[in-house]
Amino acid sequence: MGLDDAYANTAYIPDGESFPPKWAAAAAEFRDKVEGAELDLAYGPEPRQRLDLFRPQGEAQGLLIFVHGGFWRMLDKSYWSHLAAGALARGWAVAMPSYTLCPETSIAGITREIAKAVSLAAEAVAGPIALTGHSAGGHLVARMLARGMLPETIAARLSHVMPISPLSDLRPLMQTSMNADFKLDEAAAVAESPIFMEDRVDCPVTVWVGGAERPAFLDQAGWLSDAWGCDLVEAAGKHHFDVVDGLADAESEMLARLLG
């Protein structure tokens, strides 16, 4: 449909098709060597309502929750475990949830699932909570700031939220073939679009996007920054598939901003 190419990434990234298998291999290797991982913790009854929790040595300084992308239709937590390395080295615990995919559920349904996942992880680890997510995951962590989405006691612990290359206005996606799975109409798209969230939890927010991303994703990031009046960082030279790499590096600017 009209905007399919605008939201396509793989064809515009050198060797783009190689990234998912490389992520999966790096994540599996990380899980094999990390100690004390708590895998497949259930936050609900459905098969994909599971999260992995990685704890640092000693008492955790706080909790980082990473929500994966894939246009709410693909991938799961098993592709991203290695990204926990940076926060763990800084003394933070890391939780990574999977979630039911479209069209089995709606985007609104996924939002509610992530709220449950955040709540479960927050019960397991004390201290501040930082939220980050990539692409569709960026949308989902932004939605957690809607007043009432999380219990007040958990929302009060939020220290920083970083949507990475987020989808912040879902209306353009109605003009893609993916909407056969999303089943968005105007009302549903507006209701799930972070740019229209006016009643939000007061929490520092940084929108992060790769400087070499597709124009549609640069636009989406800019729209969220403008709507919320929050910081926008364009990471020079980064595209949609490597923009998350800073999460694995304890010394990265990304983690310094996110965890303080």
C-alpha cells in the first residue's frame, strides 16, 4: 500500500537480512554465559506473556526494562538478551518481556500486556525503573507514561523513559499493508498514538533515533519530541538495526543518559 516502502527498513540497510540471525546468536551466547538469569517468568496466562530477568552481581541499583520491536508482529525477547550487558555492568537488573503479536491481539492489547510485564518486573526488583524500547517497543514504553497505565506506586519509581526509533503516530500505518494485522481505524490509531497523550506521568524522557534512519522514523521521533517537549538525540551514522547497540555498552552515551 501507499506507505509500505516508507516504513521498510531491511532493504535500505547494508546486509539488512543478516541482522535478526546475528541478534539471535548473540543473545543465545549471552544467556549461556550469564549467571543467575531467571528465564520465562510468567506475567500472564498466554504463551508469549513471559519475561526474562537478568540480575547484576550484588544488590541492583535499579531496574531497566527493554521492550523489543518488530512492528508488533514479529520477534520476541530471545533476540535481545545481549543488550542487557551494559546495564548489568552498571549494576542494574534488566527485564525483557515478550508479548502476544498482532493479529492474535491488537496493539492496544499489547500495550496492556506490557503494563502487566512492567508491574511484575517492578515487584521483583527494588529501586528506580528505567524504560526503553525499540521501534514498536518504543511506542510501548511511551504508552506506559499514560496516567493510570501503571499502578501509581510503580509509575512513581520511573526514573527515565527512552523510546528508541519509536512509532509515535500510528495513523500513517493505516496506509500500509501491515494494517491487515493491526486492524487500525482512525479512532484506534489516535487512542494508541503517544503524540496524543496529554495526561502523562511526570518523568524525564529522551527520544533516541539513528541519524541514518529512514525519513519516516526520523519524522516519528521528531513528532514525539515536539509533542512532549522532550529531548531528541539523533545518533550520527546509526540506522534502524544498529541504533540499539549502545544498550550493550556500559560506557555508551545512551546508557549514561538512560541510567544516569
